[in-house]
Amino acid sequence: MAAKALLDRGQAVTMLDGGLELDAERRQVVSALAKQEPDAWDPALTARLRGPLDRPELKPSFGSDFPYVRGLDAGLDERGTRCLASLAKGGLSNVWGAAVLPTPREDFDAWPLTADELAPHYKAAGETLRIAAVRDGLEKLFPFYSEPRPPARPTLQAQALLRHLDARAQNLTASGVSYGRARLAVDAEGCRDAGLCLSGCPYGSIWNSAQEVETLRKRPGFQYKGGLRVRRVQSTPGGVRVSARALAGGAPADFEGARAFLACGPLATARLALVSMGLFGRELTLRFQPYFLLPAAMRSNVPGAAAERAMTLAQIFLELRDPAVSSRLVHLQIYTRNEYIADRLSRAARWAGPLAPLVERAFSGRLLAIQGYLHSDEAQGASLRAQADGDDGRLILEARPDAELRRRVRAVASALARRSSDLGFRPLTPLLRVGAPGEGNHVGGIFPMRRSPGELETDALGTLPGLPRVHLVDSSVLPSLSSATFTYTAMANAHRIGSRA
Ligand SMILES: Cc1cc2nc3c(=O)[nH]c(=O)nc-3n(C[C@H](O)[C@H](O)[C@H](O)COP(=O)(O)OP(=O)(O)OC[C@H]3O[C@@H](n4cnc5c(N)ncnc54)[C@H](O)[C@@H]3O)c2cc1C
């Protein structure tokens, strides 16, 4: 989004990127499937594109882990966190869930700018993401900044649940629950209900920033250089110097420009900034959205759900306002039957021996998965510091056990259980899983933008005092992470900085 805004201003942009891509063999399978309708797909081919279903915290893309660099390869020494980084073209948008909401107005309290100042940039980012959505009860909390595109068809389970929620709308409002259809960066008109959303869409219907890079490449003034790892940025008199190395072979490559914009994902951006400034050992805070996964059961089995082929990204968003649980909104994304839920159910049903198929049938149209997020203020945050280590340095991330946070998450599950007759599902609280700090990569806020920034804070254009003309434009500069998804906000902010820097 920063590159787009700069090109719109007539500036030339050179994008330096890790640029790793899916291997050629899998790419061939994807393009073979994309040429056919899902009904004609060879099950052996689709099976090859499905990765392991038992590690949702590291969801593969078309069966491959190419989007991820982890641990010491990513320069991360993790102690109690579970963070991710990427050197892929398109980064983690190769695996993201495409759920998009703007930050609610009330959560701009720690920001050096208002929601209105970000509005035109939300519009630009929304038009880029082509957000598929419905104007519904969520609009009061989350206005539309760009015209919504037609949504995907809700699954049978989602339709049943929405009917129930509509029937109980008054009670739900009175008890602090807002709900609506999930807002997704998905081309719903191109969606063919293949049901492979969580493994990778062969039709490319889920927005991926790699597609956007290809669009930018057609614009005059834009150059893309993949296969590079940027290791240092320096401010020079009147400009910047960027030092990189080829991922293959390690040949050095230096670039000069008027300004640099860092969007490596919050952790890689932090490492690059701290190592470039030689700031080792200084402790900063990594903010993250506390995350949990809560299975739930609908009141009755929805006929036909087990055999249905449908879009399997989030179906419904629920927003809970309950001061006994959190002073901020709690954001919940409801998923109906998908490949992960089906796999879990069939493994769980094995205890029933010969009756397993009956058990599966009884639950296949009832089970839901709820992904829940709290505002970053609800967690202590993890500590982050850079350590000198070879040329690139490393980041040490450390999170302490946070009993208060676990209590809060359990309180959310209880709050849902109390409202279960209005919600139309009952949480399966014994199966609640609280994510490790950083899980799902919902992290940032390392160098928060401030009106009067300190040494390790950024100004409203994402610049650190020690690195003039270098703008940090990813979630590393967000002053707080609202419980609602924040990639859309990070994109809008990058566009704002690219428009004004
Ligand atoms: C499984 C999963 C599901 C998610 N679902 C959602 C969701 O539904 N909604 C939502 O809002 N967010 C979601 N997220 C989070 C979202 O994916 C991230 O917020 C988003 O990808 C961040 O974008 P980014 O470009 O800042 O960083 P990244 O996606 O990490 O991309 C980093 C980019 O920088 C490049 N790069 C990194 N280091 C260097 C270097 N040193 N030199 C050169 N290039 C470099 C990489 O090649 C890549 O292009 C999800 C994340 C995961 C893992």
C-alpha cells in the first residue's frame, strides 16, 4: 500500500523482497486444478495440496511451508512466544484467513491520529482488498470506508446460525453482543465453493499481496527485486542506503534512494531497524492480540452440512462487549465445517469403534470453531531485544506466563456459555486452547507512533529519531492492536505514510 501511494504521487519505487515462492511441482498442480471445475478434480491431486491438518498454528499453503521462516532462521530466539516471519513473495498473506475489519473508533485512543484521518486510506486499502461483506449489524461498530463487494454464500450451518441470531437479535443487543457476516478479502464472485480455502485456493480467490505485486509491476516507475534479504538500512546525507544479500549464494547488493519504507512484517522490521542502529540489549515490548480457539456445538445438527462443499473461511463475526470480561470489544470469528474440523471430529470419533460413523454423522453438522481475539492491552506483552550475532543480529523474545490473561479468556468462554440460548451454540470449554503469545502473527506495536516520540518510538510517519528518512510502515508502529483484525489497519496506515512521507 505504501508503494502504491508513492507511485500515485509519481515517485519511482524499487521493492526489495525475500520473494520465495511455491515450488514448481506444486505450482503445476495448482494451475492444473485452476483450469477445471472442482467436480472434475482428481482427489489424488487435491490430496497432494493438503498439508498436515494437525498443526493449525503453522497452516501450510498448498501443502508447502514456503511462507514461513521460523526460529533462528528468522533471527528469532523465542522464549515462551510462538511468532512467525516470512521471506515469501506475498509474505503471510499466502496463508492468512482474509478476515478484515477496521479498528473501531474507540480504539484510536492511544494513536497520534484519528479514525477520520485514516478514513481515505482505509478506502484505498479496502478497494485493494475488494472486501466482500454485507451491510448489517456490525456497521455501527465498523463503518465501511469502501463500497462492499458481494459476499460469498454462507454455509448451511452459518445460514441456520444467522437465522437463530436474527430471531434473538434484541436479547443479544441487550447483552452486549453484535454480530454479522464475516468481512473477507475474497473475490466471492470468482469463488467456486471448492472448500479448500484453508489449504490454498487454486482459483486465487483469496486476496494475496503477491497478486498485488504483479499488478504494481505493470506500472511505470516500479521495479521488483525478489530473492534478496535486506540486512541494513542507513540514513545518508539526503538519502538512504540499503544493504542486502541474495538469498541464494549470498552475493551482496546495495541500493540508494531518497527514502526507505520497511514492511518486512513486524519482527523482521524490528530486527532490521535495531541492528541498523546498533541498538543491542535495549528492551522493548512486543504487543500481541491474545488469541484462543474455542470449539462449540450448535443446538442441533444441520442436515446436509457434512456433504456440503462451500467457502470455508470465517462465516460470522461476533463482537462481545462485557465489562466483566474486558474493557474493550472481544472479537470472535465463527468457522463452520471445514477440513480441520472434519479431521478433528473423525479422530475424536475413533473412540466409538464401530459406532464412529454414527458419532461423526451426529456432530458433523453441529460443530463450530471460534477463533477469539482480545485487545493487545489485555496482555502483558512480550519483551523484545536485539542481540549482536553475525551480520544480521537476532531478536530475543521472552513472554512470561500470564495467569490473568488465561482467566480473562476463560471468562469469555463463560460469557458465551451464559448467552448460549441466544447465541444458538454452546462453547465446549474443556477443549478451549489459549494461543501462545504471538501465535497467528497478530503482533506489532514495537515502535508505537506518538505525537512526541521517545528514542524508540516513531512519529506519525513511522520514522525513528535514529533513522531519518526510513519509514516503518507495517504493524510494528501501530500504537495498539484492536481485537478486531488489524492487517487492514496496517495497510491503511502504510498507504497514509506513503501518501504523506
Ligand atoms: C495463519 C494466519 C492467518 C492470518 N489471518 C489473518 C486474518 O484473517 N486477518 C488479518 O488481518 N490478519 C491475519 N493474519 C496476519 C497477517 O497475515 C499479517 O498481519 C500480514 O501478513 C502482515 O503483512 P506484512 O506484509 O507486514 O508482513 P508479512 O506478511 O510477514 O510479509 C513480509 C514481507 O517482507 C519480506 N521480507 C521480510 N524480511 C525481509 C528482508 N529482510 N529483506 C527483504 N524482504 C523481507 C517478505 O518476503 C514478505 O514479502 C494471519 C496470519 C497467519 C499466519
